[in-house]
Amino acid sequence: MTIHQTIDIPADRRVFFDLPFAPVGRAKVEITITPETETPAPQTAGKEAGKWVNPLWGRAKALGCTLTMDRFMEMQREDIELEIEQEDRLFGRIK
């Protein structure tokens, strides 16, 4: 079953769906969000997004957290490199 519908997403980004005939029980649901128009986000989007994207960010900053996105990404790369080294040691390099 495929349902296509154009909706307006409110500022609180809460959307409710009433499904027509659908099987009862476990089902796979897939949602694809495609903007109707390709307009740049308003300059206030960053301030608004900060309120809901990560509400703990302000608390962490108040406690003295200095982690930046660049440092976080660097830590992820280091973790991946470590995992690759461990796999090579355990299983040998696959060619």
C-alpha cells in the first residue's frame, strides 16, 4: 500500500496520520519528506532549531563542556581507525 499526500508541517513539527485500510499488527512504515519548493531556510531557523534539536546543549555548555562538532567528528574518525586496527589484528587484512 502506498499513500501520497501533501501536508503542511506546523512549527512544532508534530504530524498525525489517520490510516485508511491498513493491516492490523506489525508493519513497516516509511516516510519521505520532500519540500514542495526549494527555498532557503530563514535566518531565524538556527535559533528556532536550537530550541528543539538538542535541549541538553545549553545545560552541557553551562557545566563547562567544550566539545565542538569538529572535535566530535575527529573522535569518531579515531574510533573507526581503532576498530579497523583491532579487526586487522584479529582477522588479518582481507585483500
